[in-house]
Amino acid sequence: MRRSDHKDFSHQRRGKRVYRVGSEWFYRTREGKRGPFANEMELRADLLSFVGTMDFLDEKGDDLPLDVDQDDVTYIDIEAPRY
């Protein structure tokens, strides 16, 4: 749960967040469906990046340039600075 989310737990989750259709893998987020992925390992790698991006936006979203629409951001590639 993000800090910006309301703490109303009256809804119930329906279905699984990670699922497969034929040979393609998908996962659900509140922002929508992500995929297809060729295998579960690719899905899990993308999911970790997605969660990291959402955490970054929660913590540092106010520091982004004003012309960046946070609702359109699904992935931020963050590298350590090179010295």
C-alpha cells in the first residue's frame, strides 16, 4: 500500500495478480495489466522494477520536473552515479 492510498479495506481482491494465458505471463497492478512476458522469470524482473519505480515516485515524485506526468510513469531506470 502506498502512503497516498486510502486505508479503506472494504474491497476484496478478485483473482491473482500474477497469471498466465497460454504461454504468456501477465500481472495486474492498480495502474492496469502488465505483460505479456515470455516466462515467469521475466515477469518477476519487471515486477521488481515496477515496484521500485512506484516506491521512488512515492518518495521523490515531488522532485521530478513539472512536465513529467507521474500517472504516465511506469519505469524509471536508476543507476548509481559514475565517478
